Amino acid sequence: MRDMTMRGHHDMGGLAAGEIPREGHDHAWWEKRVDALQVLLSSPRHALLKVDELRRNIEALPPDAYDRMSYYERWIAAITATLLQRGVFTAEELGRRMAEIEARERS
Amino acid sequence: MTHPAKYAPGVQVRVRKLRPPGHLRTPWYARGAVGVIERLCGAFANPEELAYNRPGLPAVPLYRVRFRQTELWPDYRGSGQDSVEIEIFEHWLDPA
Amino acid sequence: MSDHHHPHTHAADAEDQRGYYQVMEIAVRELLIEKGILTQEEIRRAVEAMDARGPVQGARLVARAWTDPAFKARLLADGSAAARELGLEIGALRLIVVENTPRLHNLIVCTLCSCYPRMVLGLPPDWYKSRAYRSRAVREPRAVLREFGTELAPEVELRVHDSTADMRYLVLPHRPPATEGWSEERLAGLVTRDSMIGVAFVQNPNN
């Protein structure tokens, strides 16, 4: 059990697990946009992040968050973390914009 | 300029049993396992470095390594010939 | 642990959290556009490009390989180059096509994340990205196949490919019996996404 803390939570090959959930879902537009952001930002044309940085940021999510979040929630969280690390925007800019959007949605 | 690849197809290798933190692409279940080089895939920038926005150069040889399932899991119940192939970077391999 | 969300069963704070990431996507997109890094048009085109990809592309590769032995040889030698022959945009990652034979069955997984040959199959199904598949496909692949209704004879080698690097794998499934003389198009219609991942065989419905 002690060993488990050295094993990444994402590194799950060989662990016991239950039935494979077969029901899928249609991708929401926001999910397709997250996918597009990843493709564009990592493309040679923009080269604003590497897929490896995204993976590292996903792997850094706390285990319970990793399990609870959906695939594209993990991706947008990782894209954002990477862009913050790269200095593309600041946490302040992002925070203010997110608050504005929430206010927009409420009105 | 990459150094020449160390392992040829058919050679037996053992995956190093290292456990560093960081972004690693050698799965936990393969650490310490013995397999056979199936082929050299080429040389690639090291993803462990790319993960920190570093170039990961010089490129590291990457191999497809084949493992018998019975080598990976003591209680494996499929066919004795079943296998897993994983792409592993040279710095994770020792001769077996 | 399910990766799926069923809104009617989630607690209020989980709803909040889900809204949180959608708000994040909007904020990030708006900031990137305002800073002149991306354009709305680029994003729209990228969404459409991904939408246009699906298993149909992979099925064309399979059907061509079944009917043209020289193409099949090229496909197995260099999947990316062969895909480009059919006008498919493969991108930087290398496509490796692995052939199912009467003695060998291939199964694809990415245990560490969810790498998938998107360029020829479109977006992966949710089950491929699930904890259960990623954990069990390398450990008990025959049980996984059985869950998909696929039974593999014990004398057939089951080879699981765990995509840990820049290679992306596509299974070239076995051509089903009683399809002699079929056109490429008709054959492509039989080839399912699941058969190109390796959890299923290609069936001939007439059989």
C-alpha cells in the first residue's frame, strides 16, 4: 500500500476495476471547443503548449478530482494550468473574466 | 546528435525499477519486467522533459518492447502466448 | 467510478463544479481571441475538422487493404504514408497498423491517458477513456473482449498495444467469410470502430 503513493493516480494499467461502462454521450459543443483549443495551441503554427505539459498537468490533479472530473473538464483544467505556467495570461485576468461570465449567465 | 541505439531487435531487456516523481511514460506495471525488443521505433525528444517545456534533446531511442502476460501478472489466466507491447525509452532499459 | 455525468442525480455543488469548467472554457477562449492568439474562425474550423472525422476513414483503409494486397503491405509498413495515399490528413503522429490473423489478435489501449488514432477514427468512445478499460485491458484482455461479446480461442495470441509514445495504433481486422467479390465500399460498410480498436471482430451480417 505504501508503494501506491509513488504510483501516479493516472498510471492505472493492471489495477482491478469493475465493468466497463458502455453508455456513451454525445460531445457537447464546449467539449468540442476544448478539443479544438488543444489541437490549435499544440499545433506547430501556434506552439503555445506541448501535449506533454497538458498530460503532466492532468496527472497533477488530486486523485479525487481526477476521478470526479470528466475527460474534457480535465483537459480544460490542464490547458488553463499550462497557459498560466507559460504566462499567456495571469490568474487575475482569468479570475476577472470568469466572474464576468458568471454574471452574464445569471442575468 | 543522438548516440546510436543500444539494443537490437530480439535482445532481452529489463525495465528499470525506478520510481521518480514527474511525468513518466513507462507504466508502473512494466517496471522491473523482462521483455524482448520487438523493434527500434526511432529517436524522439524525451517527454519527461517536454512536460516542463524543455526541448528534451538529444532525442532518445524509443523501442517497442514485447512482454509475455505471464511475466507481467503472476495470476494471468489467458493463453501463455498472450503479450503486451509498450513503447519504452532507452534510459528505462537495462540488458536482461 | 463513472466518467459520465447524469445531471438529475448530481448534488448542487457538483452542478456548480461542472458549470465552473464550462465557464473556464469560455474565459480562456475569449482571452486568447482578445490577445490575438487565436481567432473565432480558427476555432470553428478546428471543431468542424474534428467533427468530420469518424470511423469511416479507418474503414476505408481496412477495405482497401482487404482488396489490394500491395496497399495492404504498404499500410502495414507505414500506416501514415498509406493513409495519405487515400487523402487522409494524419498529422505528426505515426500511424501503426497491426494485422489480425488466425493466430494473432490485437487490442489497443492507452493506460496512461487515452491516446487514440483520432485522425482515422474520430473522437474515442467514452468507454475507451474509462478507468475500467484502461486498467483491465492490459491485465485481463480476454475478459474485456468477452464483455464486448467477443470470444477469442485460447490458441490465438492476444497482443495488447499500450500506446505510451507518439505512435497511434489501428487494428486491421480479419476479413469476414463469404465476402468474396464484394466492392471496397460494401466491405467498408462492415468495418466498425470497435473492430479497429480490437474489442470486436468484423461480422458479415449475411452469415
